[in-house]
Amino acid sequence: MTFVIITHVPHKIENNAIYAYAPYVREMNSWIKEIEKLIIVAPQLNSPKNAIEINYEHDNIEFVTIEAFDILSLKAIMLSIYKTPRIIRQIFKAIQQSDHIHLRCPGNIGLLGCFIQLLFPAKPKTAKYAGNWDPKSKQPWSYRLQKWILGNTFLTRNMQVLVYGEWEKSTKNIKPFFTATYTEADKLPIPKKRLKECIHFVFVGTLVPGKNPLYALQIVEVLHKKGLNVTLNFYGEGPERDILNQYILEHNLGKIVFLKRNQSRRVIQKSYKNSHFVILPSKSEGWPKAVAEGMFWGCVPIASPISCVPFMLDHGNRGLLLTMNIEKDILQIKALIQNEEGFADKSKKASDWSRQYTMDVFENEIKKVLQS
């Protein structure tokens, strides 16, 4: 089988290996284990790989470099009009050569892929919609358009669309799915997390306004002012880093809040083991891997109720759902910190749930998708 991936994820080539964002590549390596040839259609960056990027594990890869584009300004729109015809030709040619089409959505490249796949109704197809599938959520028009095309079984034939969460009135080709990071072998004992010592919070993710890292910082700041012994570690990079750093300096939080930048999987895993809470007050998510990873190691998740997060947290039974009102959120977090038994119960429920979704289970489910 020749398997083609159409994606907006930037890739890098180093020493004849192809690298991209580690969680994405780790997932794709599960998809491509038993295929003969892989074609990747994606933008390419010329910068060196970093700590959060890994390579594809396959011996027969053809990489088709396309130009990235956006439609966020008039100038960008004009440039995209110039670039799009060539990108369409490249995607069309790659799909012609393939036996299975795999789209990564949402994204601008995924949107083009959604249109082009209509011309190949007989070819088997899958789409991984990594964003929020909730039909009631406010999203950019391009995201809504991708969801409409993918869910339209008259236009889109022979397609399975993998989404996060179960949603009413979904068409028959929409398949609730999940993602995973750890294997069955990673199910090691979880260190005892005592609340009478320093209470550690961890934030893992890109430091962008959409993930609200400043709100996470302010929660820990207020808890500290209320006399609690707390710390917060940020793992990630992004445009909000300077804002966070300035806030830390202006509010004298340098002894309790730490910006750790991007780190390896091993370092992040150690932080989860040593943390009591994983926090993510995001505005939009698909399946927040940081939340699921923290839960795997017994962190009680504190997250905003978007996408499938309420399902992940069992509507508050295995975590805390943020209201985004800091006074209310502080009250529920502080109450749990002062309830050792309640914390232990949520921690166990969180890890028990997350440990159902291992890479071993994920790979078996992927096989079923490709064989169906």
C-alpha cells in the first residue's frame, strides 16, 4: 500500500531523516507500520530539529515540499492565491500515486485536501480531525467548512473521520477516537503525592493566548498569596513567553513560577510524576494530550470545559473543570487541596482512566480502521 499524508505540520530534513512535532510523528508512526511506501505532502522548515521533534520510522518515504500559507491578512490572501494552484497540483499528483489518502485537519492544507479528495471517491480515505468537533463551538469559517465537507457522506465517499468525543447528529462516517502517548510497559507505579508538602502545578503546551497560560499563572499566584506552598512549571515555547516572564518579574514570582522551555519527553514525564496538578485553561482543544499525559501519572487535571474535556474529566469526577472566573476557580482548587482523601480519589480515577488509552490499544484501533 502507498499511503499519502496531507498535512499542514511543518517538517524538517536532517541526515536523510524527516522530523516533525513529536506527538504527531509518534502517532503517524503507528499508522505507517505496515505500509510499503509513504508519501508526505507538507511544508518544510530549514531550521535544525529541536528537543520536541522526532523522525518518521519508515524506509521508503517520498517527501513533497509545499509552501505554507494563511489567510489572516489581505497580503496573506493575495500570496495564497498565488501559491494555491501549485499546491493543488502537488496534492493531486500525490493522491493519484496513492492507495490510501490520509488528511490531517483542521488546517489550510487539510482544507485543500478536503476539496481534492472529492475527485477520488473510490479511494479509501481517513481524516484525523485533531481540533474541536463540537458543532456548537465558535470556530473559524475554514474549520467549519472542513467539518461540513468531511461529514457530508454524499460528497465525501469512502472516508472515515476520526474525531475526539461523541457528538449528536453525527453522520455514519464520523468515528469517536482518542490519542495516546504511553505504552502498556509505561504503567509503572505512581509516586505518592502528598498535599502537606509543596504542591506542584505543571503546564505543558505552546505558550499562546489560546491556551491561556497567564490564567494558569494567576491561579497559582492567588493560591500563593492565600498562604499555600505552591509552584508552577511551564514547559513550552511561544509568543506568550515574554508576557509571562514580565509578569513573573513584576509580581516577584520568580521563586514559585518557572519557565522551562521545550524539554524532552523524559523530562516532561518526570515533571508529571512529581506534580499534583496538570493545568490547561485553554480556549480550544481537540484531545489535550498534556491533560491525558498528566492524568496517566496521577496528576489531577484542571482544565476548561471545551471539546471532549468534560468527557475526559467525567464532568468533574476525575478532575476540576474551570469556570474561568478566578474567584470561583480558586475556591474549588483550594477546597480540593485541603481535602487529602478527595484529591487521592480524583488522582486514582484520573490515572485509571488515562491508562486505558495506551499506544498498544491505539495501534490496534488504527489497524481496525485501515482494514475496514
